[in-house]
Amino acid sequence: CRVRHYKFNVVMKNTTRLCSSKPVVTVNGRFPGPTLYAREDDTVLVKVVNHVKYNVSIHWHGIRQLRTGWADGPAYITQCPIQTGQSYVYNFTITGQRGTLLWHAHILWLRATVHGAIVVLPKLGVPYPFPAPHKEFVVVLAEWWKSDTEAVINEALKSGLAPNVSDAHTINGHPGAVSACPSQSGFTLPVESGKTYMLRLINAALNDELFFKIAGHKLTVVEVDAAYVKPFRTDTVLIAPGQTTNVLVTTNKNTGKYLVAASPFMDAPIAVDNMTATATLHYSGALSNSPTTLTTPPPKNATAVANQFTNSLRSLNSKRFPAKVPLTVDHSLFFTVGLGINPCPTCKAGNGSRVVASINNVTFVMPTTALLQAHFFNISGVFTTDFPAKPPHVFNYTGTPPTNLQTRSGTKVYRLAYNSTVELVMQDTGIISPENHPIHLHGFNFFGVGRGVGNYNPKTDPKKFNLVDPVERNTIGAPSGGWVAIRFRADNPGVWFMHCHLEVHTTWGLKMAFLVDNGKGPNESTLPPPSDLPKC
Ligand code: C2O
């Protein structure tokens, strides 16, 4: 294995989309940012230099960071942010992982434009567990706002109301021609007839789950969140913010141009950016002015399409890649996830109230000292370890909500013994409205052992859990008006953030952290922090 060095300069860059320009925060002046390539077992050193007026931090989403929480990146959770003019070297080893992941800013709303792909290839000489593709493409999906995204969220926090939705979705940085800017061209994927290509799809959007499809071509799903799955064929991929999906596409046409479309999925009565981003699969020999074969994206509320995709996901669970599902449970947790309303006397537009989000009625408050630093150096008064294992009020979570379900605020963590096993059921509540929440856990991969609609039933539902080949991932949807159950082993000491990967929900407080104690063995404790760790 090798040591790979990267330099990420965080700089402002004037960027034109939708026929208008604005300065955006970027890495190395690019949107999306550069792809980080490595192989399984490599050590990666990324020097991040902050040249902008904002504090920044970068998260390597899905990299397990075994014992190296200092390199995980969420601001005020594992590190203080890198201040203007300062730098920090993220130093981590990619242990036992290969596949597609993403990196993104983990502070404020900077990840709108500060994000990019992580491609971890298998160890040299180790093949994929499927026929080698002729070529691979990284395909990053995201959102574009005409206005400044920091202004968008700050305005919403002041008013107490939901922020504006984005003005377009993007495929590798480009929305494609839209009515607001018909002259704008989209991204092109150049292909030859009769080959198999692998697309490494990444949803780096702030707030939107997306459908992805290609006119006239089936997609074979082979991996999600850098874990191999049993291959299956589909017309449409569903991908939530923070998730990644590798698909194989066979170019079974002679020539021509085919539309690639990314469109929103939202099955709740909530405003969403309705724009479809387009790109082109361009066969060699097709003239650039030849017509493009079109496709119709699923309607935004196509729950059945979404469910069919989600229910098809199974771990590969082969001899080489066994699904190591914990079969016993030390910690059995039940978390409600959802939005609610709290009083806010200063919120004029919100009529004296504001939208908040919570887990088990706790709206997480960001500390001003990083939790991992407080834990490692025994600094008291930063967090408490009383995060509730179950909700304080039991009610019909998916029925008529009780009035007056105010949340309390706090910086609470849930403590886990080293190597203990966890079963966590996450139940969506419909207090404002049912809504799907893609929940991301830092520091671990987990198994999605069960999923259902309505209220979770602790007597009957566990009997239906898949403990053989459940999908392994790092970001999973607690479905709209339903629940999802995950299992994982707490084999990574440190402090690990868990939150909804819809950035607006994170901002509102749909987040918490697990504190995993050190074990007793020689390689079972958090390593000491690097000397350049930023100070708050
Ligand atoms: Cu991809 Cu805590 O985020």
C-alpha cells in the first residue's frame, strides 16, 4: 500500500450556471471538487488550506476512520474548524474498504459546492466481484442555487420557516438545458458500442433525494456506499444525499445519443426543487446535432419506484465478502426522528414559532469545543451522556400527532462499550408531516435489517428481520411514515456523529452522537491527535 498526498485549497471561484454567475466556495476552484483516488489499505494525507472568509472542515463520508476520529471532519464533533488562513492535514488509512464514497465540507451549508468523489480501488491485482468494466465514470449529482446558500439558510433560521429550495439539480456540475437557461449544455459521457461501463453515482445534494435513469438502458446495481451488493437490474436508481451507488451499463445500441436524467424524489407534501438535471450518453459516431433519445423521469412522489429499488438491495454476502451482521444485541435503541414546532418569539415570519428537528425529542445543540477533544482530554461541561435510548413520550407516531410536543435542546451523546452490538430502530414521526430521513452514521457501516410502514411493532417486526444478507451501508432512509432498523458493532472508539443527511434537517437539530469507549486491547483506543489539530 501507498501513501497518497493531496492538497485541497479552499478558494472562492466565480462560477456560471443557469446563465448567471456568483462567487462560490470551492476546492481548487472546481465544482464539483477533485476526485480523491486511493486503493484499499492506502494511507491518505490531505492538506486542506483555508483561503476563504468562512471556517471550514472536510468530512470523508463513509471512510471508517478506525481510531482516527481526528480525521473524520464534522466541525465541533471531531475537530474545531480550520480558520481563515489556517491549514490542517487529514491523515487516515483506508482499512478494509473499497468502492465509491464522497468527501464534503461539514460545517454550515458549505457542502453545497464543497464536495467531490472518493474512489477507493481494490488492492492491486484484486478484481471486482463482477466482470471488469471497459471504463469507469464518476457521476456526482448535486444542487445549484442562484443565490448564496449561506444567505438562504441564515434567512430561514431568522424567519423560523423552511429555506428556499434550490434552482436546479446538477450532473457533474451541470444542470443541462433548462427553460431558465436553454443555451446551457449538460455533461457528456462518451461511450463506444458493445461495452460495459461502470458509473460511480454520488448524491452530494444538500436536501434532495434523486432518481437517476438513462434512456433506453438498464442499470445493474453492484455496490452501494462502498459495499458490494447482489447485482440486480433496474431502470431507475434512487439515491439519497450522502449515498453512493455503482451501476454497470451495457452499451447495447449501435450509436446515438441518450438522455441521462436526475430528478427529485419527495413523497411528502413539502416543497422541493422540481428541476430535472440532464446529461448525455453519447455513442461514438453519433453526430453532435443528432437527436437525443429521451426518457421520462418518475414523478416526484413515485413511492412505489423508490420502494422497489430500496427493497432490491442485498449484501453480496459471498465467501470473500461475507455480511458480518451482529446476531446478538447489547444495546437495543429506539429513536424517533422528525420535525416539530417550538416557540420562537423573535420569529416574525413564523408567527412566533419555528421549525425544529429532533431525535427522541432532543434537538441537538452544537458545542463550541469539539466533542472528541472534550472526550479525549477530559474537558467537562461540553456534553452529557444521557441521550435517551427511547422516546420520552409514546404516541401514535404515524397517526394524528399530539399537540404541544416541544423538544428540549441539549448536547447529549449515547455511550457504547467497545465492541458492543447495537440495534437501532429509527421511527419517522409525522408531527409536521411524514418525511423520509436519510440517516448517516459516521465511523461505521451498518446493516439495514428491517424496514416498514406505520409504527414499529417490537413484538412482530423483529421476526421479519433479515440477518443473512441485509444491505450494508452508511446512510439509510427512515421512510416517510415508517421505520428502519439497523445493526452495527461498536468496534471504533471515539465520538461519531449521526444525523439526517438532508442538510436543512441537520441544521434544525436532527443529529446526535455516539461515544464509543476505548477497549482494553493494544489497538482498541483512539490514537492521539495530530499536532496541527485546529483550535477553537
Ligand atoms: Cu456526509 Cu455527517 O456527513
